[in-house]
Amino acid sequence: MTRLPEPAARSYGKVFDEIAAEYDRRRPTYPDELVDQACQVAGIGTGDHVLEVGCGSGQLTRSLVARGLHVTALEPGKSLIALARQNLEGAGEVEFVNAQFEVALLPRERFQAVFSASAFHWIDPEVSWQKAADVLVPSGTLALVQYFGLEEPRSKRDQEAALAAMRKVAPDIAADWPAYRDLGGTIAGIEQRRGNVSQAWSWLGSYDIERDYAGRLFGDVQVAVMPKLIEHTPDELNALVRTMSFYARLSPAQRQALEREYEAIYERFGRPIRASVVTALVTARRSRQDSTRPSLNRAG
């Protein structure tokens, strides 16, 4: 969630597998409207083959399978992929692959679309954009979807209080907290970066994964967004926070202190703690022109 030096930042992605059951229980699913939008942009439907990078416990996988797609679901975490298999048992055409995207043996030009939900930033950017292009058919679609913080009046006071609590408990983490933007600014910022999908996605999540070469691999960058207001009790908020990557960086004392801060906010406001989020879908089409870089896929 926060920007860290590479490769340390990517190492925190491994913590999700250690809390697989809680992750599956607490993390929200993705809006059907955006899944439908991604499929429409990609021109895909029943029987088409797609790759999902970082399927986790299968939140997005379920939506893809429900649309009749044949899904190859890639996930490096052994506990997460076991949960995904359990959650998707009998649901449809899905093949699970327990491997990191960087080293997975995947056929070239096999998939009509590559999906990734809240996972693409955990992959080495020297590999991720090139390999995604390699496995896509010509003009195939890359579809990235994730929840991000949103600035709006109905939740601003709460989000400022929550960030103040983080500054008090863990100032180093708070210093790198991703920027919250209003809806118009979010859309405009992505539009300004449509020339390079990696630049757009990096800016959106305050990630350090922008690479110039990605601009040669993908074009036709589009964005769709869905804002939402969420309300949490302290118990609900703390349970959700325990599934986030920054939580692994907190000491036991800091974790307890943050829980007390959330309880204090709840008592001070006398109501659930509000948070505004926007689910953003960014799609990009594989360019037809040949890449100037060699393929990173090892399977023919």
C-alpha cells in the first residue's frame, strides 16, 4: 500500500498467504459492472481463454468463471491457491497454477485477456509488463482492477483522523501513504497518462512500477471507476487492516496502539468510521508492433 524501496516492497506481498483465511473473509469482491466493462472492452465471452495474475483466494476468479470464460488462475501463495480451489470447486472452467508470474511457464499469444486484481504491483516491473504482452494474443487486453482511497466530503474528516492516527503510531508508514484524490482528479490523472499504462497504474496507486518500455507494448488505455462509501466499526476496521501489507511492518505494540486509536475515533465521532474508496479498472490493448525487447516467456 505504501511505496518502499525495491525489492523490499514486493516482499510484503507474501504476507497475504500467511493470513489466507482472514484475507478471504475480509477483502471485498470486485463490482460486476467493472468486470462486464473489462469483458466488453476485450471483446471476450463464453469459451475464451484468459489469464488471471495473482488470483488470491478467488474473488475475481469467480466472476470470470461465471461469465463462461476459461480461466488460468496464477497464484504463488500455497494457502491462497488452496482456498481458491476450494471456493471455485465445480464453478466452471478454471486451471490453477501455483507459481510466481515472473517464472511461470506460460504459452505465448495464448490469452485473449490478462486480468489482475490488486496484485500486479507485487510483480517485478522489469518482467511484468513484457510478460503480460507476451502471453496475450495480438490486440489482446490487459485489465487491472483495484480499490483505492478516494477524497470526498462525506468521509474526509474520518480519513484525516485515521491518517493522523497512523502518523502518531507509525510515522514512517504514514509518510509514504498513497495520495487520496477526488473522483475528477483520479480520472483526469489517468487520462493524462494514457500514453503508458504503467505510468497510469503507478500514479494511481503511488507504486514504483512505471517503465518506459511498457508504453511500446500497450496502447488504447481506458479507465472506468466506481466510487463507494464504506462504514466500519473499530472491530471491522481492525480486522480489515490486519489483511493489509503495511500491517506486517508494525510491531506488536504499534498494532495495539493503532487499534486503540481507531476505537478512540469511533467513540469521538459516535458512529461508524467512514472511508471512501474508488474501484478503478484500467485496460490497455497489446500493440501490434513488435517489441524491441526479447520475450520473457519460456514456453512455446
